[in-house]
Amino acid sequence: MATFSTSKYRLRAGGPMPVSAGTGNFVLHSFMAVTNDVTIDTCTVSLLKSTSFQGQGGSFSGATYSQLPVKTGNYFKGTEVAKDVYVEEA
């Protein structure tokens, strides 16, 4: 069973707005960024419980799992995403 960790980074921004009419130039207003730690399980037998998610007091914002085609038990591959951390843009 292998587990990998990585990070996800997303810039938070509004839609592009024209600088002045007819020039074709736009400006993008950004407001902080969001980073998440992501854990990728290639094979696991345990899934996160409801209490692991931030709405229930936990520290995860999302998870996805797929059952592996193994006849000897319930094995899953999946991705678990930690809750958002807001940071200044890099």
C-alpha cells in the first residue's frame, strides 16, 4: 500500500475587467490564494469517516475513493484533500 502527498495551489480572483473601453487590455483582481495538502492512496482498506470533514469538526474538505477489483476484500484507491489554508499570493 503506497501513499503519496502533494499540495494544491489555487489563486482566488474575480473575472477579468477591461482597463478602458476599446483597448483590449484587461486587469485581474486577485484576493489571496488557497493551498491544500492532498494525500493519494494507491491502495487502502480504510475510508475517512464523516467526522473527519470540516463540517463535522474534522480537518478534511473532500475525498474521493474507487473500489479496486480485488476478490479477497474491500480495497480502495483514493484522494483525500485537507481543508483550505488561505495564503498571500506567491
